[in-house]
Amino acid sequence: MSTQPDLLHSEEEEALRAAVRDLLTDHCDAAGVIARTESDAPHDLALWKLLADGMGLAGLLVPEARGGQGATHREAAVVLEELGRAVAPVPYLTSAVVATEALLACDDEELLGRLASGRTIGALAVGLHTAPGAPPRTVRAVDGILHGELTGIADAAAADVLLVPADDGGLYAVAADAVTVTPQTSLDLTRPLATVTLDGAPGRRVGDAEPAVRRALRTAAGLLASEQLGLAEKSLTDTVRYLGERKQFNRPVGGFQALKHRLAQLWLEVVSLRAAARAAADALATGEDTDVLVAVAQAYAAPVAVHAAEEALQLHAGIGMTWEHPVHLYLKRAKADSIAYGTAGAHRTALAGLVDLQAP
């Protein structure tokens, strides 16, 4: 008999949130993020070091016996909420969640420990758009030598090691300096995509690709909802604050009835997203109704996050259209997240099958 998900945050989770938010306030301001997107090094590896080494966040999902912190997906969700609020350009989702979850399904303790420490950044070489359960593209493997090309790989440019699914059913660890990483044009400049070309790259088999990729993508989809929640909440909060300060006809714009209605509707959507995201994180932590609650969260999260960012852009008026204002970072991240690890439509279709409610 399944139990009800716990949607409330514990004291420890709130303390973790406060610590991460304080760190990001001091080291991840909007102007700095925008400046990075204009440079050749969009990833903030100094911030990553503070999060991974200073706070031990890279190993949250790894048991203590395997070199990690022994926390759960609930704590990882809290971290992702705060990273979403800051649109932080760090490979937390791709390395500390996706690559780590893939390795947790394998037997390579040494590489898992390196990822848990944060000293090594990993990336699963599966396109960011791939939904849980969808077959990933593979490369050709001949005696541990890999040949092929994979596209849409998030944060490949920051990775030290790539986890590559091959046509023999294996998942191979490949050093980043053994492959060619070519940047792709990415809407979200804080989570850049790349094409990875393997031309005789040596790989070390770490496990079976199918269960590892399935586990990693399901966790990614479930916890991505927390990142989308963070950016939606920040978009709403900043918009409410701005409309309370901006005046027209000698009165705050936020007092106009039409805008109140829009903000109230958005608030209801964000509160519902909070419940869906927390339920998904709790389900991943407990194993209760996980597939259903992850599909529910992702079916709902993308439209809400995009709506929140679009409303922020419109209600900030002309200021939101300037490059110097951070609202475009949130809209781009929301749009990119809306197709990451499966679209809302793909998750609705999956949910229909899970609850035996097929379309006519």
C-alpha cells in the first residue's frame, strides 16, 4: 500500500536551502552570469568548486559507503531549486545528478567516488532532449574502441569524463580529452550543448547502458521540475516586486486590477508546481509511485516555468527586453528546460499509459 508523499521541507532541508542561497547570493550575481554567457567559458568552475568541495553537494545522491554524503533526492531537489533561482552556470544537474545516477546503476566505485567529491565532472552522452524510456543514440564499439557522433550533449564542454552508450549494450567511460567536443548553438547559454565526436576513442566499460540510462533520465526528469520551480518562483517574485515599485499615473502599476489577476493566476500555477515537484522528489527518494509522480511533475512543470518567465518579460515591459536585465536568462532556461528529458506532451503520453487512461 503506497503512502502519501511528504511535500513539506524538513529543518535540515531549509538549512541547506539557506546555505546554498547565501553562497549563490555572494558568488552568482546576474551581471556575472550574463558576462559569462558572452565569454568562451560559460561554466563557472570556481562556483562549482565552492558547491562541490566547500559544501559537498556533488555527492548528495551517493551513499556514504561509496564516498558520498548519503542524502536523498529531496536534498538534491532543494539545491536545484536554488540553482534554478540563480540560473547558475554550473554542471550540477548533468554531473551530480544525471551522470551520478547512471554510475549508481553500475559497479565502478572509483569513478563514482571521483564524481561525488566534485574533483571530476561527468556528463552522460545522451541528448538533453531524450525522455526517460526512450532509446538513446549509441556509438559503435569494437574491442573497447568507440566510433560515432552524439549531438545535444549538455555541459560536455565542462566534463572531464563522458559516459557513452554503445551498440554492444555497454556504458563506457571516456576521457574528455580523447573526444572532440564541438559547441552547438544553444538557446540557454548557461547550459551549453555540444556535439561529441568519437574517432577511435578508448573507452572503459562501467556497466550496462540500458538500466543506467533509464535510471539517470528518470531522476533527471523528476528533479528538473525543482529547477523549473526555482526559476518560476524567482520570476514571479521579481515581477511582483517590480510592479510594486514602478508607477504609472502616479500609482504603482501592481495596483491595476488586470495585472493583479495575471499575477494571482501565475501564483496559483507556481504553488501547484511546487506540490508536483516536491512529490516527484519525494517519490524518487522513497521509491513510491515514482514513474507516475515524475511524469505528473514534468507534464506540468514546463508550461508553468515558461509562462512565469514570459509574464516576467512582458510585465517588466521594455526593461525586460534589454540584455543587461536578467529576465532573458530565465526565459531561455525555461524554454530549454521545456524540452529537456522529454517534453510535457511526451510525459503526458507516458502518464496515460501508466494509469491505463489511453487517448481515444
